Amino acid sequence: MRRLDLRHVLGEVDAEELEAEQAEHLDRALRYAEFLGEVLRGSPGWWAQDAACKGYTRTMFPEHGQSAEPAYTLCEVCTVQVQCRQWADETGNAQGGILAGESERNRRSRRVEERRAA
Ligand code: SF4
């Protein structure tokens, strides 16, 4: 069901754009729910309980045009970053968000560099 959107009513966005935007929001919410489910189930390990990002759902998965800086800041002060990074590397389970102070692209580049150096 399509939500009422003032921009659509005012003719600022057409129905197709609105639908694409809403699908993207839903996709992000589902990806983050999956990530949080992993964390809350404790499957990554004891460290997930101490994650600084707990409760900061939208921060860790910044939307298009939204700054990722707050997410990086949380990771910077997080006491379990080492464990988090190891988990992300082992499972590849970043779900498109910022994890252990890295975006998915950063993580892939680092891993390529690490393999080259090995
Ligand atoms: S390092 Fe970042 S993503 Fe990982 S648990 Fe800590 S705050 Fe969350």
C-alpha cells in the first residue's frame, strides 16, 4: 500500500519515483533488521552485547544523502571493534551498513590489500 506523501500531492515527485524511494526504504529496514537479528541473537559472540551501535539503527545504515560520519564516530569509540571486524570478515555480514568503522567498499578494498600483502 502506498503511503500518502506530501511531495507527491504537491507534484514534486511522481508515483514511480515515490515507489522506488519507498522500496529502497523498505529494503534498508529489512537489511538492518537482519543485521540486528544477528547481533541480538548473539550469534556473533559475547561482544555484540557491548556494541556501541545498539539502538542506533538508522545511524549505522545511512540513507542516500545522509552523512555516515556519526556511524564512523560510534565505531571509533566502540570497545568491541576488533571483534566486530573479525566477525564482518569471517561472515561477510555487513548488510550494506557501516561495520567496524568500514563501509562495505572499504572492507572489500582492505581485504584485497591484505591478500596481496600475504
Ligand atoms: S565497531 Fe561499529 S558496527 Fe561494530 S559493534 Fe562497534 S559500533 Fe557497532
